[in-house]
Amino acid sequence: MAQRPRVTVLGSLNTDISLPVPHLPGPGETVLAAAAAIFGAGGKGANQAVAAVRLGAAVRMVGCCGDDEFGARLRDGLTAEGIGVAGLRVVPGVASGLALITVDPAGENSIAVAAGANGHAGDAEVAAAFAEPCDVLVLSAEIPAPVLGAALRRARAGGVCAVLNLAPVPEDAAGLLAERPDWLVVNEQEAAALAGESPGGAHATAARLAARIGGHVVVTLGAEGAVLAGPSGTAALPGFRVSAVDTVGAGDAFVGALAVALASGLGQAGAVAAACAAGAAAATRRGAQAALPRPADVLAATGFCWPLPAG
């Protein structure tokens, strides 16, 4: 390609507090952490932006943070990765987003999020997302649904490919699906919630959701890979077997990688396969952004040769 693929991410920024625990706590249960808490940068949007830049894209991050020390660190961290931050807005008197994460020995996690400044995203962020051209716009649901809807409408009007990651599934999910994103990425539980079904039938659920939006749907299945559905039919993309230690950032690595692959012109199945490899590689290291892979990391963990140079 003559230039790096251009990805804009409109989403959340959080500080993550991660606790390694012997098992995920149940209702009313207190579990003592197996080691000290780890503080790190996170938020689905910021994670996806970091994943995309490390895998070769030119990336802009759009969102909100608070006028606190956490917000300053989040901005500085993105800048250090080479991500454009002109679209980040500081919200006075509001705390930056915060996530509390527990991770069990198998790498499975449970996450609670205080949205903070992320909940103040609005028209200004939609405008900022389109202030510069991009090949792919990535949207995720830790910011208000009306913002996502407005961005989807503007992307469709401008012919911009939009990747919508409905994690978590918002209350107005049906309205967002009605905006017909080009790509919808959800895990098996999220797909079932969107379709009003019980988890377990990923192929059929993906096909129904794809018909509903008139575009492409990817249902991620963790170590088992992903299901891709769209106008050309439904296909299963196998996962990559790795020794997982922490799955916190794996889904965001998948979404960021998918955006880069699509923006670089890879075919649909090839782009999803590349995203599966990036997600698997992220699960082999602890943390969210700290674990997001570069091409050499993807190759070392999975044997998959990333089709673009490092960012």
C-alpha cells in the first residue's frame, strides 16, 4: 500500500485495576487476590486503538477523559504509542473512566466499569471522529448509544466502513442494529442477547444478525475462533491454540486487528483469521494494553504471519 491504513476509534478510555484471584467471585463472595493489584491503561476504545497502531495502522482516538491524573496518563500513553489524540476531550470536574477486573488462573475475567467521563461523549466526539478521513471507523459500546447511532449514520452517509463492537450490549441495541453497520463484532453471549436467544448456536445466530443488518457479523468464540456471516454465507474460522494467561484485552485486540486488516484491503475471511491470531496472541500476556501484540508477537504466539509491518 502507498500509505498506512487509516483507522479512527470512537470509544472509551479507562484506567484498569486488575486483581489476580484464585477463582472469580460469586454473588456475595469475597475473594482474596493472589498477588498485588496491577494498574494499567484500558478502556475498549483505547485498547482497540493501541492494537490497531501496533499492527500497522495510522490511528486517531476520539473520546473523553476527566481532568484528573488518570486522564493525563491515558492521553500520554496513547501519544507515546503514536496515536493521534486531537479528538480527545477533557471533561472538567469529572473523573476518568475506571474498570475493576478480576482474573482467574485460567485467564478468564470479570469486569465492572465506572464510565466517568466516557458517559459525557456527545456531538463533539462525533464531529471529531470525522474531522479527518479514515478507511475504517471503530465504535464500541462503553460510550452512550446515541453517540454510536449518530456516528453510524454519518459513516453510512459518507461511505466510511464502520465496525461496531457491541460490548457490552446497550439497552438501545435494536436501534443501533437498525443503523446497519458494515461490520458487527460480538461474542457468543452478546450475539445471543441481541438475537433474544440462548447461547450455543453461533452459526445460526450470526446468520440471522447478518440478515438483519444487511452486512457482516462476526461472533467470536475465544479459543475456538470465530464465525463470520454475511451476504456470501456463513463460515467458521478456527482459533489458534495458545497458553492463555489473561483474556482481558483479547477481544479488543481482535477488533483492532480486524479494522487494520479490513482497512488494508484483506478479504473478509482473511481479515477475520488475522483478527483471531491477534486476539490469541494478546491472551498469552497479562494486562490489557500491555498485552496487545505487534506482528512479531502474533507470529511467535500463533505462527501466523501478520500481513502488515509494525506501526
